[in-house]
Amino acid sequence: MAIKSLPFTQHQIESICATHPTPFHLYDEDGIRSVCRRLNAAFSWAPTYKNFFAVKATPNPHLLKIIKEEGMGADCSSIAELILSEKTGMDGAYIMFTSNETPANEYKKAIELGAFINLDDITHIPFLEKEFGHLPELLCFRYNPGPLRGGNAIIGTPEEAKYGFTREQLFEGYRLAKEKGVKRFGLHTMLASNELNPEYFVETGRMLFELVVEISKEVGIKFEFVNLGGGIGVAYRPEQTPVDLERVGAGIREQYEKIITPAGLAPLNIFTENGRVILGPNGYLVTRALHEKHIYRDYIGLDACMANLMRPALYGAYHHITVVGKENQPLDHTYDVVGSLCENNDKFAVQRALPKIEAGDLLVIHDAGAHGHAMGFNYNGKLRSAELLLQHDGSVKQIRRAETLDDLFATLDFTTL
């Protein structure tokens, strides 16, 4: 029987639920720190290595604080994410600002914080110059290789993606930036999301290192860093194998020593921007069964819905489900596990083999720590749930309270009716 373990006991989670009503997201501090340390160790060979955590995955300052304590920075794509990072104590070399269709005020905030500015399009070079009168001392460009590389189902194929410079635009962009006085340079790409093949990331390293050699020679600039992007995936299904982070680091090192070192371009700093692999497997949606229904299929209705976790509805994604206290019971019932939205795709599982579930049972939905609470919404007037942190000492801390109806109605003016 394929199972996934939990970082808490039945007694612990029942005690938590006694003081924190379901549904809620629960994050495991020890698990988060463990992945951060493995990733840092895998790239300890690099002249300077930093992972910029993708804030969009789980934008909570308490979690960002843990990540910063582990030596990581923040990958931001909006002014809200910049401010969240700033409030966590991050600025300068701890922030990578990568956005698209970016308004001037967001660039202004990133520049004020001293963030790395990673441009998504060649037209943003004159845009920045027009808005601010000059370009930052350091610029990075995002590369979209188009048909030269494959993507995957979540992020799409590169040639269909709205992101990045073409190869020809990269050369033109670096020449233009150099002419306009930019002194420091970086190169970035982001090609896949939730990828489980470690060799995919090694190949990305090879591609970028070869580009660095070509551009350096032709344009006459020296690169300070390469940002390999993120996309390291989560083994959502119990039978899947998690990404071997050590293999990723070692494979990229091989390409660095094969390409960068002989070209005389070392030291070249290595950055990544992984979020999902750090928070995804270390976050859980805890919910309670409310109803069962038996028509053409058997249904279990939860107090959570796709407003708490929309990946199954949006992508058809699999998330493993544990029925607390029934882990060793036979999976002899087949259910659609659903929420209460007026949408038929509001389903966490379809025709899933599970033990018999009764009203009141606690269910834990695994791997909900990234792109879970962050993608919440208020359709049908649903309120976003609380976020809790299971700390190293076993205590639980509320790091975001649940929304209230007053929150939901705060932007409405009932007095003018």
C-alpha cells in the first residue's frame, strides 16, 4: 500500500484541531530547514551560491524568515512580494526581482531595495532608462530558448511562453546595456515547473554556461552570475522518486568545470530560485469530513474547497490524502473527495481508493505547502483559511489568521445602498 508519512502524530493533530478549527494549512519547520540545507550543500562547490526562494509559492513572512536564516533570498515578481521580503529583513543581494509587464513603480521599489533587476523583455531597457534617467549598474536578462528546449505541462513549451528574450535579443540587449553604462551582468532562465528529472537542470546549466561563453566573447562583457531558475519538482505521488538534489548540484558542477573554467570566466556565481521543493512537501492542508453522498458515485464532502488548494482543479494534479487514524485500514472504498463550491471541478481527488470515511474524520492533504494557500480566492464568498507553523520544539504557532466576513466585505461600501 503506497503511503506518505506525516511529521505529526494523531494525538498532535487532534490537539491542534482542538484550538484551531479546520481547514488550515500546517507547515513543518524542521522539514523546511532540512531541504534548505540539502540544497545549499549540493551547491557548496560554487564560488557563491544562493537560492532565491520563489515568494509566490508561499508568501508568508514567518516562512521567509526561516528561509533567510538558512542563507536564502527571495525571488520576487510583484511589489507585494518585494514588501513582504523587505519586512522580513531582506534587501540588496537577498532579492531577485523577476517580473513581466512590470509597471514603473514596481521597478522603483526593487531599485530602492538594491535588488537584482532581471528584465523579461528587451523593450524594458529603454523603459527603465526613460522612467529613471539611467539604468542600474547591474542588469540580468531572462532567456527564452524557444524551440531549442522543451518545457513541461505546467509552464508550457518555451516557444509558447510569454517570458524572456530570444537568443538574438540577448546579444542585442547586452550590447545596448553595455553602451548605456551597465557594468555588471547576469543571465537567467526559467523553463519548467515541477520537473522531477535531475538531468533537465544539468542540461539547463550546460545551455546557460555555453551562452555565457558566447556572449562574453562576442559582446566583450564579464558575467557576474548565472541564475539557473527553479522548477525542481515534488514527488506528489507516493510511488514517485524525489529529485536527487545532490545529483543536480554535481551535474551542474561538471558542466561548470567543463565550460566556464577552461574559458577563463571563473569565478561565476550560481543562483537558483526554487520554491516548490522547499515548501511543497512540508505543508499540509488539514480538513474535516462533513458529509457523505451516494448517487452515481460516492462522495466525501470536506470543510475545505478549491479556494484552499486549487491545484487539483486547475491542473488535474494529484495530492495524496491520509485519513487520520485510519492509515493502516484497507483502501476498500472509492470516493470523489470534494469541496462546497458551486463548481463541479471542486475536487481534491477523483475515484480515489481510500479507507471508509465518516463524518468528523480528519483528512490531511499532502504536499500543499507551495501554490496552496497562495492561490486562494473568495469565489462563493469562501474565506481563506489560517496558516500554522509546527515548530522545532513541537509547539504550533499561528502565522496567519483565517479571514473573516469583515475582511471579505472591507472593500464594499454598504452605506451608499
